Amino acid sequence: MKTVLTNDPVEAAEFIKRGGVVAFPTETVYGLGANLFNENAIANIFKLKKRPANNPLITHVSSVDQIGELVADIPLRAEKFIEAFFPGPLTIVLYRSGKVPSIATAGLDTIGIRMPRLKLANEFLSACQVPVVAPSANISGRPSPTKWQAVSEDMFDKVDCILQGDQTEIGLESTVVDCTGDVPLLLRQGAISIDELRRVVGNTQVYKHVKGDVARSPGLLHRHYAPRASVHIVRNASQVTGAEDAAFIGLKSFGLPFKRERILSSADGYAQAVFEFFRDCDRRTIKTIYCEPVPETGIGAALMDRLRRASER
Ligand code: TXA
Ligand code: MG
């Protein structure tokens, strides 16, 4: 298949209407989109990404009005999150309606819903005129793409169209909060922190997966976000061996002769850069990446979550 590259959201939306798969930017990472009501198109997403069938997809909307038909009901706690954070980097999980095809939610009776705030994403989703399911536009297990070129690396000639936007602003996937119970549960850390969620719904908790427990968010069980290189989280130069053949990313230089080094001036900059840095190291066949840890406040909690997952083998 020939992949069409465009920066026109209306042209990209035409492919969704015809049952195709379109990669598009959001403020978090690039997504791989299909019409929520087209089961064949959704099946293609699972195939293209090599995604396990038990990992549900997030449904993207262009307006809050689209949520009603997708869910059984909207409890007050969810209304508060929507009011505070939509559009933005938050996914809320609610009980789904009968209209949602079960392939989209991997057979779960719940649905994850998000309304991106990036203007180009909103223009694209509006033009699609249907809700759009979209996982991150990477092959499963690889770092999520934050540039259209990274999407192209994984998906060229596999998807119908890539909507070309800028490098994504946040660089890490959305915060996921399960609102099906009285106590909202933070399933995945993202740019919206637990403190921000609690300011809106005070009893929100961080979900801790217990071994043997049925997975609330199956995606959390899969190995994620990892480059081919091995990733190590290190606090200082004494924990590093063989800097000449390795790469480093962090907030301050260790003063070692790394083959490649990226120093960011803030945790936000680090979060935005980290997945692309991982991919860049892979392109250069660097085998070892050292990452400096950051304090786990604000975006730091999400960044440390991704670094830890990338470092697990
Ligand atoms: O920022 C993002 O969320 C990006 C952009 C494209 O929107 N999308 C994204 O999708 O990261 P994906 O498929 O890579 O990750 C979706 C996460 C997975 O951990 C999945 O298990 C969880 O959301 N999820 C989706 N639906 C769910 C549901 N009904 N219940 C629990 N978890 C759900
Ligand atoms: Mg993903």
C-alpha cells in the first residue's frame, strides 16, 4: 500500500471515512486512527501494530457531545474530570454503551475516551465526523512516536495516510483514569498528575496492580516504550561503564565521553525528548542508554514510569 503524506486534516479524514487507517498527531504522541464503528478498520490497527487482542483502544472525540452515545452513563466524578481537563491529555474510562463494537475495547465492558487539545488533531477528528479509536502509532513494545518521521519508520506503506504535524508537545501518552467506581483510579501516569486529579476529585487513588489480580488496564501488563538498546537508570557517573559506546539523557551532564548525550533544561523537555532519543539511539545502533532519574512530581512521575518500563527486561 502507498502511504499518503499530508498536512491537510480534511484530506486525512477522507481516508477514515473510507475505512482506512490514518496516523495523526496529538499533544501527547502520534496515534493510529480508525472509525470506531468500522470493525475491519479496527482489526487492521491490531494487525499493523502487532498489538495483543486483549489490549483495549482509546476512543478519540472532537467534542464533548460525542461522549453520550459511547457510554452507559456519565457519573459526576467523570463530569468533573471532563469539565477540568477536556480537551487535553486525559483519558477517562467509563462503562460503554451497546453501540461500541467490542473489538475496540478488547471485549471489556468499559471504554477509554479522550479529546485531544492539539488544534490539528481536533480539526482532523471533527472532519472524520465519527469517534476515532487510536492507539499510539508505534509497533507494539516500541517507543511511542513523537514525530511523523518516527511514525513513518514503523508504519510506512502499512497505513493509508500520515497526517504530518510538528513534534508532539508533551511526548508521553495521556493520563488514564478509571471512573467506573466510586474511587477514581489512576491507571496510567501522564502529563495530568495525581495531584491535579485529586484537586478535582479528592478521593482519586493510584491503581497498584497486584499479581494474580485481573488486570484493570491490560496495557499496563505489556512491556512498553522500550528501544532495542538496554536502558539503565543511573544517579551518577560511578554507575556508568563504557560511556564511549553508550548514550546518556538527563538534566545535568555527568562529564563522561558518551557517544551521544542529550541534556534537557527541565523535566518537561526531558519527557518531550525521551522517546525520540531512544529511537535515535536505535538508528545509530547504540546498545546501551543511561538515563538520569528525575523527582516524581508533575510530569516527573510519568517520565519515571516510562523510564522504569523501558529498563525492565
Ligand atoms: O496519549 C494517548 O493516550 C495516545 C494518543 C494517541 O491519544 N494513545 C495511546 O494509546 O497511548 P495506547 O493504545 O498506546 O494506550 C492506551 C492505554 C493502554 O494502557 C490501555 O490498556 C488503556 O489505555 N485503556 C484503553 N481502554 C481502556 C479501558 N476500557 N479500560 C482500561 N484501560 C484502558
Ligand atoms: Mg501505546
